[in-house]
Amino acid sequence: MDKLKNIDVGSIKWKSIKDEGLDLEYCVPIPISTAKNIFMELENTLEYFTGDLAKIKVFGKVHPLPRQQVAFGDPGITYKYSGITVPALPWPAPVLALREFLLAIKGIKYDFVLVNKYRDGNDHMGEHRDNEPDLDPEYPIASISLGQERTFVLKHRDARKSGKDKRVMPTVKINLENGSVLMMNPPTNEFWYHSLPTRKKLLGARINLTFRKMKIK
Ligand SMILES: O=C(O)CCC(=O)C(=O)O
């Protein structure tokens, strides 16, 4: 995707979003026409996991994933989360181009990406933290969004508690636009849960790619 190489990295306007233990950076560097092309390329190239890899374990019970998912990465990488072990398939060209784009704008060479496709507003992702032991906690997670704009919701872990440990803390909501990049910098994933709630009225599809750096084993 040569058009990504033409984006002037120096003119990207980053917005910083901070709170206690929360450190996010957001920008919309990919023009809509390029974002649409990448979306179509991904639609034509990617095949999503089926069978057990399209299921998730919640409180010990197995459910079908409420979205489609696939993962890519450097050879030999696997990623364990929510009771499943996801193998990293070899990088397809349009996903590799996005990894190169992140290297250009942030200087980080990611080695793994989880791709989630939300077919419409019914597809969603529940509250979780990306704090699995496989991840290198020193690196930010970089989230690229394409297609239907959706709301990303973050809640502090103490705001989810009950009783005397509960703290009243505002929820942080960010509309992730088509062509946007959200950087979740450390220590965000230690303290804040995030989710992508259903939006039943939204009919458009969205593809999100969260690029991650794994611990060297
Ligand atoms: O689709 C999104 O924006 C959220 C993705 C996410 O939370 C994840 O990949 O861990």
C-alpha cells in the first residue's frame, strides 16, 4: 500500500488523553480514500479463524466470538488470552504495510497483530485488559481502526470494584474514526479495562488491528 508511504509523518497531529494510570495518544493520519482502499484490500485478503479459535471462554463457559478474529506475526509467535492460544499466521501484504506505517510514525517494529472484524454494530468486545504475560509491558499497543466509527470505552479497575474498594472515576470514551491510530502507552493496560460495546443501530463493518510486541523468550 504505497499511499501509506506518502503520508507526511511530521505533520501528524497527535492528541494526548491522560488520567490516573492512563496514557493514550490518538490521531487520524490515514486519509479516508486510503483507509477505504486498505479496508477493501483486507476484505479481499483476510480469512478469519474458524472452529475452536473462533470461540472464547468467559467464566469457564465457551461461547462463539461476537466478532471475527485472526492473528499474524513473526515466525513461531503464539498469543494466549481468555483461555485460547492463538497462532500467528505469516504477515499478509496489506497488514505488513500497516506494520511498516507504525514503524515510520512511532519507530516501533511490532511482531504480532490481532485483527478483529466487527460485521456490524451487534459485534463487540467485552471489558478486558491487554496485560497477558506474553506481552512486553514496556511497549505500547498500537490500534488501527478502519471502516465504521465505533466507541472505545475505558474504565479504571477500581471503578469496576464493589463495596469499600470501589472508587468513583469517570469512564473515558473515544470515537475511533476510520483511518485512526490509538496508542495505548504503559501503564494504561495495568490499570484500565477497555471494551468495544454493541451499537445496534450501526450497520457498517469495521476492522481493527492491535499491533503488539511480544516478550523475547
Ligand atoms: O476493536 C477495538 O478497537 C478493540 C480491540 C481490542 O480491545 C483488542 O484487540 O484487545
